[in-house]
Amino acid sequence: MKILLLSDTNSEHTEKWALGLANSGIQVGIFSFNKASYEWHNHPNITIFFEPDKKINAERTLTKLSYVKYVTVLKKIIKHFQPDILHAHYATSYGLVGALTDFHPFIISAWGTDVMKFPNKNYFAKSILKYNFKKADLLCATSKTIEEYMGNITKKPVSIVPFGISLNEFKKKEVKSLFNENDFVIGSVKNLESIYNLDVLIKAFANLSTKHSHIKLMIVGKGSQEERLKELCERLEISNRVIFTGRIPHKEVSNYYNMLNVLVNASQYESFGVSVIEAMACEVPVIVSNVGGLKEVVRDDTVGLKVSAGDVEELEAALERLISDKNLHEQLAKNGRKHAEENYDWKNNLASMIEIYNQILAEKK
């Protein structure tokens, strides 16, 4: 089987899907508007056909209607690679360029902002999504939350295939930590962008640091808000207790979860919450905003704590509970691992996607 993925090679989700499919014996081609920050795709079953040195601003390109040249490039790749299926991971940019090739079978997987935010821009934006979905033979979503947003655009059925995790990779283990044995480490594993409310986490941490001398903060990821967040730490006089790691290769991320005592995802909105599941699998208790896919993943307070998005005081209080209550901390750690095992095993998610591929090819015959 040959699958041509239209997906960002700089995304850990693309990395997971491509390597998972390739390790299953599937020939994977990739067309990307971005360039991977490290060489994860050195695999005999993976071929990168398009990956520009300079990032293409997909959304701005879209407004200028200059996708035609990329459609021509993609059509040449399709002719050369002869894929069995064209699969766009992201409904707007990659969805549109895939739809314009008129290749079938064509699958679109929505990831989040592509259906939660983009169609709200204007009538034209919503029309583009309608067109993309109309051209697709099958639609996928990573969560029930995303499926509901897609229902505002199309009446087509949607298959839910979560961004699961490798339970063998993400588990509790001994690692060489950046912190001292007695430190209580609070952490975030997200891109450093405004929608993820990392300033809220920093402020809550700063308040707690006046009461707890042993707490530390680790922020894993990169993004446009990095300098602003570092400046905030300086103003709050906590820079000596905060580590910014930058982006970590996906194969190393599980080691960083195992340096944490608590993971916080304080996002303003979230389509799913992979980092939350990864932390749960590593037996790290989680605190999340009570929004979107996060409240779907943290279904109740037996597997994690939920707070109002943007509320510093609520987040501070939730963190205080986990710092002070060892029994609660241990219970959430154990329940989180069990929850991840029962619902988000990557092997099952990958098998579901391959089954979808097989079904759509069988229907084509």
C-alpha cells in the first residue's frame, strides 16, 4: 500500500503517523509546507517529496489564492509516486491543495484550529472548508470535540481516530533529571503560543513559589511567545527556578515527563490534548483547562483536575492540592495510567487508521 500524506513534517503528529505507517510496511510519501527541525524521517519506507527550506505561510497563501502552483507540484508527485490514497492532515491548507488535485480516494483529517477557528474568519473561509469536505471520500477527527465542529460544516459522517500514544514509550521510568531529588517539578509541554496561556501557569507558579521553596517549573517547547514569557519570569523574579528547554525531539519527550511531578495544560481552547495523555501514561498527575478536548480527555476528577481557562487563582489552588496532598497525587498518577491504557493505546489507533485505508480501497474496487 502507498499513502501520500499532505502534512507538516515539523509536527510530531506527522512524525508519529508517518513512522507508524512505515513500520507497518506501508510506503509513505510526504508533501509538506514546512521543513522538519530534525531528521526523523530517515526510514526506508518514507520519502519526502516536497519540503521547502523556507516555511510557507499556509493560511496567508490561502487568502492570496496562490495554491495553484503547489497543486501542479503535487500532481507531478502523485503521477510519480502513484499512491493508493491521498491523506491530508489538516483540513484547510493541506485539505485545499489535496482537493484541487481531484485525486481519489482522498481523506481529510481535521486537527483542531482548522475547523474550530478558521471557518469563523469569514464566509469565504467557511466555503473553502465546505469545498474541501465535499471533495473528500472520507473525513476523520482526533476527538469528539472536533467531530462536533465539523458537523457545523458538513453532514458527512466522521471517523474518530485519536492521536494515541505508545504505552511502551510513555511510561514511568528512571531518568537523568535536570532537577534535584527533593524538587517538586511543575511542567508544560506545549508550543509557546498565546492560546496556551503559559503566562497563567507562570503567574500561578510565581504565587506558589513564595510559599514553597522546593518547587520548580519546566517549560518544554518553542514558539513566538518565548521571549515574552522569559521576560515575565524575570519581572516576577522566578527565572532562577524556571527552565525553558526549547523543542525536544519526540523520541526524547517521555524522559522529560518523567522529570515532572505535575503537568499543566492551561490552554484557552484545545482540540484534543496529546501531552496530557502522554503525561498520564507516565503516571504524572495532570491539571487542565475545562475546555474542548481537554475536558474530554480528563473526563472527571478521578483522572485529573480541571480549572477555568485563564484563571490564575484556580490553577494555583489546584497546584497547591497536588503539592500538599500526597495521597491525591498518587491516586491521580495511578488512575491516569489506567485511563491512558484503556482509551489511548497508539497501536489500536494506528490499526484503526490502517483498517480505514483497507476499507476505502476495498470500496474502490
